[in-house]
Amino acid sequence: MKSSENFIEAIRNYLDSRAESDNLFAIRYADPSKSLSECCQFILNEVKRQGVSVMTNDEVFSLAMHYWDGDCTAEEIGKPINCKVVISKDQLTEEDKAELKEQAMEQFKQEQLRELRSQSKPKAQPKATAPKAGAEIDTIPNLFDEL
């Protein structure tokens, strides 16, 4: 699912569970003049009006309830906004787990490749330097040298 689809699904799940536990809300939730897409549009425009980029779940669900409880005008609902919505999840789906596993494996492979490349590069040998003037030079006797 795309992030925006996850957002719509999260709002739907919240409203459905709220309608199951609250009969008065269930009546308003069944109003044919309101829609889930319009509700999400209202939430996004309200976030834009507030000038924030992050909201808690409770704040978002409160906006959803406001849309269904009140008589929101077309001006309040606003125009559709093209944006990406990221939601928090309590539990990962099997699809999410598989995607995260794939990302972790790719990251692991990249790290292993970097490590192999760094090991295969020849290490620079220190350059020999000439002895300083007046310094004693250590010589190793050669068996073939004449005494």
C-alpha cells in the first residue's frame, strides 16, 4: 500500500471502530453527504492551515471526528492536496517485514562490499629515508664480505 492509502485506511479503521461503540456517531457516520475521501481532504487542509508537518494520532482522529460531527463548509474542507502522508503503525504487516528485511540485507551486502574493497587495496609502504648526516649507520655483516 502507498502511504496515502495507509492514511485513508487508518482513518477508516478508527471511524469504523468508533461507529461500532457509539450509536450516535454511527448515525452521523452513515450520512451519505459525507465521504471518507472528503474527510481526509479536510484533515490535510487543516494540517496545512495550522502550518505543522507532524501530528499525533489523537490530533488527526480528532479532526476526523470534527469533520463527521460538524457541518464543514466546502471552504473548510478545501481543495485536494497532493502530498505524501506517513503514518505510525503499532504493528508491522508481513509485507512491511519483508521490505525491511530486504533493505537490511541490501545494506549488509553494501557494508560487506565496502569492507572487502578496503581490505584488497594495497597498503602504502613507508618510504625509506636517507640517514641524517653524522648519524651512525647500522650495517649487517655479509658472509661474503672479505675481512
